[in-house]
Amino acid sequence: MLVHELSLASGEQELQDPSGEDLVQLISPEGRRRKNSDFDPWVEDVTDTRLASLYEDMVVIRRIDTEATYLQRQGELALWPPLLGQEAAQVGSGRALRNEDFVFPSYRENGVAYCRGVDLGDLVRVWRGNAHSGWDPFQLNMATPQVIIGAQTLHATGYAMGIQQDGSDAVALAYFGDGATSQGDVNEAMVFAASFRVPVIFFCQNNQWAISEPVGLQAQVSLSSRPLGFGIPSVRVDGNDVLAVLAATRLALHRARTDGGPTFIEAVTYRMGPHTTADDPTRYRDPLDLEMWAAKDPIARLEALLKEKGALTPELESSVAAKADGVAKEMREACITMPPPAALDLFSHVYSEPHSALETQKTNYARYLQTFEGDPVEGMNP
């Protein structure tokens, strides 16, 4: 059995049960290891030491997320898209990838960016308003955050078609949320991916909310059933179980590398915080739902498993906490000491080649700036 297929209930409205039998789950919410003959082989190499490393990753990216939220509230960032509650989905999938694989994220994959080695200053550069994008995509094989909902699935599919032509065994992976599955771009991407059998993974983090709209409003059946209509196999995994996500992603990567074509992964999780720091989820979310999902916390369940194994020692806890604090401090320092961009940097890196219309705009803007006292053109915002 290569993929886990969902048995659908007619007229299903709510998709907020993280413990259903349709989910691939290797660690229960209570932190107990669950056996699964189809997916256990994909994580046989994951030792207690490796589990501890995944635990550290999740703790660190939660600390990054918390610190970035603080920075936004303090006026140091214009906006921040929290990932609180989605750490397992991002770490489990991000750590399954090879360096040569290429990631196409949405705007919330800051945990994946950490796994890919993105500089901590670059992680917040866009949200501070200092650059069009945070990093060079080709240095890390990760595109910069995509704000247009679902557009990155087309980019990933096109890139995967290029991989196919090159004869490489690299894979493209596109991240998106549950709301994006209703976008035309996502469906068009799946048409091409299926038709040309390209090495791409569609990784849907179903965090239950498309801003303020619940997933049950746009999907009367499980999201993992949608790609089946395009001929793309799917797997529905407990997105709060880092081990299950790792196994499912490894399986999908293997399929893609061995000419098996695309796979759709639905990681069922929950967005514990707001959509962005400009959102107030208390206006539309039942606090009882939040309470239920807090009991399924991805970090707490792995912590419980490590304790049961005797692998969560005081030394490990201290080391992880120190690492998280150190990363947060480094990111804060990089953020608040970031020099402002020069005024004319607005026109840099817009096109890959010189563009006459853009050059005209740049010249006119420079003349406008020169009407002010002093010389604001160099190194200053107007």
C-alpha cells in the first residue's frame, strides 16, 4: 500500500477531528508510539537521537515565531504570519528533503525556511519592509515566500517539469493551505503534474481556517479526495505528528524520484494563532476548538514520547532551551540593526534584465527626491 486513502462520509461538514482512523498517525496525542506497517519502514532509521533533533527543531521554530510576533507588536515588523501549532508539519516535511530538492512555500513556511538554513535576518527582512524578498532562492533551493494564494503550485510544477527534462532525481515541493485548494492555480497545477507525471509534491497544511472561513465551508469532503480526480494519489496524515509527516513525505519523495509522479499530502493540523498579526481570531473561532487542539500539541506529544523512552534528559531540555533563546536573540538583533534600504533600491531586482519602463520610473523618482533638502537618494527612505 503506497498511499493512505480516505473513506468518505456522505455530507461531511466538519474536518476537525485529528484522531480519526483515516489519518496516518505514528505518535498519538498522548505521546505513544503507534505501529503502522505501511509507514513504519520509512522511519526505521529515526533513532532517539534523531527524535530529539526533531524536537529541538520544533521548539526553536516556535521560539522564532513567538519572537517575531513580539517584534511585530513592538513596531519592528510590519506584519508576521504565525505558524504556532504547525511545527510538526513543517519540520517533518522539511527534514525529509535533500539539498537538491526545491521548495516553493507560501508565506507561513518559516519553519521550513529554518530547516533549509535561511539566515535569521533574511527570515524577517521582507516583513520589516527592507527588501522585495528575503534571500537568494538558488543558494538554498527555496523560493521566497509567495503571498498570492496558490501561485507557488504552478511554479513548483513548472520547475518539476524542468527537473524531468534534465534527468535529475530532485523533487519540487509546494506548500499551501486548505483555502488554496479552491484556487484555480492549484487545480491547474495538478492537471499539468498528473498529465506529465512530474516529480512534484503538493503539501497542503490543512490548518482548518482560510483566514476566517472554516475548511468545512469550502470542502464537503476531505481535501485529500480532491487530487484523486486528477489521477494524483494522496495521503492524509496527522499534521501534528512529526514522525508521521516525515514518513509520508519520504514516501512521496521516493515515488517522485522513481518516476512515480506527483503526490498530494494533506497534513491535518490547526492554526493556533491568528492568520497574521493583523487578524483577530477570537471574532470567528470557538475557544473550545482551540482548547481541543491544544491537547494535540505537536511539541508536547513528542516531548511525552521522549520522556517515555528516557531520552528527554535535563541536559537535553537545557540545551534545547538555550538553543531556542540564542536563535531568538540572534534574530532580534539582526532585525533591529538592519540598515534601511537606499531609496532607489525600490527598483532593484524587479526584473532579471534591464527594463526601459522601470528605468524611466527610477529616473523620475530620483528627480523627485532631489527636490527635497539634503540628498535623500543615497541610503535613505524619502
